[in-house]
Amino acid sequence: MLSVLILTDFSNNAWAALNYAIGVFSSTQANYHLLHINEHEEISSAIKITKETKLLQEKLKRNFPEIVNQISILTDTGNFIETVRKHIKINQIDFICMGTKGLHQQQNATLGSHAAAVITRVKCPVFVIPEKAQVKLPQQVLFPTDFNSLYQYKALKSLLKIGKIHKTLLNVLYVFKKPSKFTELQEKHRNVLRMYLQEIKHQFIFQRNKTLEHAVQAVVEATECSLIAMPARHLNLFQHILFEPESEKINYPETIPFLVLHAN
């Protein structure tokens, strides 16, 4: 049985993340642990959290009566990242699911500070869900790469697990500005990746485009990709694709969930 940790601040975006997690894992057995972390440890905050927790319990009973016994609500205090790590260990978490932004984040920011911190500092696969995302099963997933890094099989295990659950078609995207041959190292890395991906359906897409984020937007619009997956170690790709989309024509961060892969 899978164990899913859903981080919540009781916002609409956190509720969207919960809906997504339950939808994606509806075809398999899973336990869901909703965790709210109070970093301030103030009495007023504790009173508000108790009230919000009760409201959330009632909402869960109304919306998910058939699986409410598989959902637990947890509250804790302390440093945000250290507390997340603690609960991953306690509950043997397979996946984290959280919203892109919390209650008090800037609306024009792609990611909130907590989401950015979890992506980069917590070694567990993370689904990052925009508030406007619809719950769509990941039957097609986009996997951007430059083939400059060698992937570890254990970093891809969570992606392969999702692929097997949903019979996913994985679209491996390589973007180039002008035609050129792969280096010997890139060719080696592509062959290793192809070997790992034999467990699921996949195809390689080579697209000429001026930027990675424009290429991702084009593929999302041309296919039925409903999830973008990337290894956390590729911070240079993340910088372009998730943290700093540079054009008003780029809207996939507002609607498409991300799966950030870790070798946990």
C-alpha cells in the first residue's frame, strides 16, 4: 500500500493538491496523511489550526466518504523542512503532494517558498499542484532532458511506478536551437535512459525551439500531457522550466502538475 503525504495550510491550493493525490492514486491502495506545520508555535495560531482541522475533517467526510478512513490529519510544530523529513520517516512516505503556493504567497510567483524548499531539500518524490490544475490521470507525461547527466535508476523508480499504474506514455523531450550531433556522453546517457524506460511506454521527441519553456508549452498544447516530470538534481532545467518562465505565452505552470523526482 502506498503512503502519500499531503502538505496543507488549509488553502484552496492545498485542497487542489489533496484532490489531485486522491484522483491519481484512486486505482491503487493508498493511505493519505494530511500534514499542517505550525512554524510559529503561537497560542492564537494553535486555536486557529484546531478550528481549521475540524472544518477539514467535515469537508473530507462530505467529499470522500468511501475512503475517509484512509485519510489522517496531522499537525506539528517546528522548522518546516525538518518536520516534513520527520513525517516522511515516521509514515514511510512514497510520495509528497502539495500546492504550488500557500495562503500568503505572491500571486505572480510560480512557486511559493515552501514548495521551492521541499523540491530542492527533501529527498522524496513530490507532486507540485497548481490551484487551476484539473484532476487528470497521467496517461501522458512529459519528461524534458538535455542528456547531459546520467540518470540513476532509483531516481526514476517513482516515475516508473506511476507509469505502470496508469499505463502512461512517457514523452522524453530534447530541445535544440540548431541541429547538431549528440556528444559521445549524451549518446551514452540516452541509451542508459532508454534501457531504464523499457518497463513503460515511451517515445523520444526532438524539437527545435528558442527556449526549453517554449518547447514544453508547444508539446503540452500538441499532446495530451497532463504531468511534467523532472529529476530534482537538474536545477539548471528547473530554473527555466518552473522557477522563471519568461514569457506571457507560457501558461503551463498555472495548469500542469509537476512530479519532481528524487533518488530516495
